[in-house]
Amino acid sequence: MAENFKELEIEPERLEFTHKEFTFTYTYHPGKKKGPLFILIGGWTSAPGYWNRNLPFFQKQADVVVLDLLGHYPATIDPKLGRLDFDAFLEAQAAAVLHIAGKRKPILVGHSTGGLAVLGITALHPTRISKTIAIAPVVYGPVVGLFKTAVLMHRFRIGIIFELGFSATQTSEKFLEQGFLRGVQNGKKFKNLPGMHAYLENYFPYFKQLSGRNMHLMLDMIDRTDLRPLMTNYKTPTLLVRSLVDPIVPSFSSDHLAKEHESIKEVLFNQCGHFVHLEEQEEFEKAVSKFLTKN
């Protein structure tokens, strides 16, 4: 059985790294055995506690670091920055990863926008990364649906409307749950997963601290992003895990990767949505174990 979330008795020390206009924080979690360092990066609106359901699995393999996605609490963006470019995002996120890794060649794990980050960092620094696991990654824009409306609000300088709406979602754990449910395939099944209530309860205090402005800047950047030119010579062993029915990141954003790059192995799910690592945790962890063993 897959590990389920258990509340951590002692929160690890939170370390900081600053690169230009950005400050990141990260926590170190000792593993059960020696092996390559895992660095986990969450998606848009992720915050501390996001990886807690999967953390015990990765700790069984080796040491783990949980790193902020740029601009996501407790990470900060200089308030004077009015626009976030993809190059600046990737440069800063890569600098944080390389700082944490030191002389080690880590395995990067990222979900959604975190998946975009780990693929981009690997493409830029192939000799510094051992392997990469991208879960439902964004590869190129534009964003779709309500996210596109939020981007247009930002560009027409009425982003305050989005920010007020986002703040409203931070007033109740129920709203947080509804946010997750928009991205899953089976809401009832998701809510009834063992330990899910405790997971959301633990996550909510951190989610409340996210900056609506920073979320807006990130969405606008994602809308303008295209990772494909950086991946022309991509050769790092990579596991791509995605759902065929993802309601958040359309399949066309990444369905070409395994066809175009021999080093990318794809595992597809059709019984879950955007949160493969949560909705199908046991099967996800089996796929990761197989990838780590064979590569």
C-alpha cells in the first residue's frame, strides 16, 4: 500500500537561498538509505506540506529536499517586479537547485508548473542532473479556461479582481478542497482517500499565506511560456507521468515529449485528473520505483 499522510511531529528547519529578485526556502528530509538526492518542486499554488503524502516514499529511496516553486510562500518575489519572464524564472529556479545539490547530481521531481521547472532545469544543465520525473507538466502556453481570464485581467491592469477572488478561496479549508476537486477526475474518491482530510487540514494554513499577486505573475508567465526550443537535444533519463483526462493542463502540452525524445519514458493514466501522484498514489509510486530501478 502507498504511504498516507501523517502529520510531521517536528517541522524541519527551513533554509533560504536568494537569487536576484527572488528568495527561495527549502527543507531537508533524511532518507532511509544512500542514493541520489531527490529535489521536489510543487505546482502553481503549492506551499509547504504539498508533498507530505509522497514524502515517505521518496525518503525510502534517499535524502529528499522540498524546494519552493518561485514566488510560492515562503518564497518571495521583489514587490517592484511588474512582470515575470520565463528565462528569469528558470534561471532563478535552476540556481536554487544547483545551490542545494552542490556536487551531487540530484533527481528532480516536479508537478505541473514544477514539472515545467524540472524539465527546463534539466535541459539547461544536463550534466548536473541525474534523472527527472515530470508529473502533468506544463510545456507551453497558453493557459486555458478560467486561468486565461485571470491572465487577461492582469494584462488589462484589473488583476485586483483576480487577487480578491483568490483571497476569498483562502478563507476556508472547504474552498481549498474545492480547488483540488476542480482538478481531479473523481471527487468522491479523492475526498475518501485515507488521510486526505488530515492532509488538507495540515496544508491549509500554508495555502492561506500565498500571494495573489505572485500567483497572477506566475499565470501570466505560464501563458507566454514555450519550453520546446530548450529541449532540442534533451537526453537525460526522464519519466513523464500524466493523465489522458487532465482538466488543468491539456494533453497537447506534453503528449509529444515521449515521441520526440528517446530518453523520456511515458506512463499514462485515465482514471485520474491533474493530481496523478495524489489520486493514484500507489500506482504512481510503482511507476517511479520501476523507472528508478531500470535507469
